[in-house]
Amino acid sequence: MSTFIWLQLSVVCLLGAISPGPSLALVTTNTITKGRMYGVVTSLGHGVGITLWAFFTAIGVAKLIVETEFLLISVQFLGSFFLLYLGMRTIYAKDNFNLETLNGSFNRSWTIFSAAGEGFIISLVNPKIALFFIAIFSHFVQSNADWLTIGMMGIMAGFIDAVWYLAVAITITKSGIIPFLKLREKTVNMVVGGIFIFISIYLLISLVGALLIGFYQ
């Protein structure tokens, strides 16, 4: 691919990363409630998932998922229930703000795995991301692209995504907003958890409605 196309692709990936959605909500929430390093690792896990999406799109697997109704519906349901889980966890979590990782105490492997896993999973089941790669990213994939080019496209997409969310996590913790929000922990948990649940219910209603319409046609 030419340098100009690579530049176009990088801009498209950046625009896709910065657009608001469940992923941004997750990184922001994890950073605010559990500290900078938890947010950072969530961002890195999300970047790995984006790399995988880009790779799947380039080799045609993403298109197969979209064109296979059962697989697509399964992914969408998984995404909806995962968002519902995040919402319930946020609302009913206790002492979230006590798990501060700004002091360098972020050293438990299970905590690292949890943070990275949440970022990775939300990137795979986020409907907005699937739509982005199928509708936009796929247009940059050339039929004669070699494996090196495909790999570089995936790495670039994941790198740009991770850098953006790392910037979000670091900016939040540098802004001094966490002490302010800590005094309003219950309200923050209710609002953020409610957002996750609202998105989840909206997606579930849309899915069920689409299935019912398809069933009666």
C-alpha cells in the first residue's frame, strides 16, 4: 500500500478509537474507580482485541461472522450480557475507590489479568467496533495483500487504539478529578453502572425485536 493509504488508514483508526461508546466508558470507569494502572492495563487489553479484529477483517473472518446469522447474534448477545455484567458490578461494587493503584501496589497477577481481560473482551463484543471494521476498515484491505501487510495493519490499528485509551487513563488520573469523585463514589457507581445497563438493555431489545421481525416475516 502507498504511504497515503497508510496515512488514511491511521486517521480512520484514530477516529474509530476516539468515538464514544462502551469501550471508552469501560476504560474511564476502571481508571476512576480502580486507579491509573488498572485503566492502563485495560487499555492495553483493548488494543490487543482491536489488533485481532483488524486481522480477522483482513483475512475475511469478520465478514464471515457478519454474514453468518447465528454467529453474529451470538456475538451481539455476548456483548449485551457483558455490558449488563459490568453495569451490575459497578453499581453493587463495594469500596471501589479503595483499590487505588496510583501508589504502585498494582502487583497481583489476577488483577492484571482481570484488567486486561475486561479490555480485551469489550473490544471483541462491542457492536460499534464490529461495525467499524466491517463497514470502514475492510475497504482498506486489498485482495492481494500479503501476510506482512495484513499483520502491519492489525498492529497499527491496535497500537493507535491502545495509545488513545492510555492517554485517556493518564489524563483522568493527572487531572485531579479522582479525589473529587471519590467523595461521591456511590453516585458515580450508580450513574456509570446505569449507563452500562441502559446500553445493554437497548441492545437486547434491538436484538429481540430484530429476531421477532425475522421470525414473523
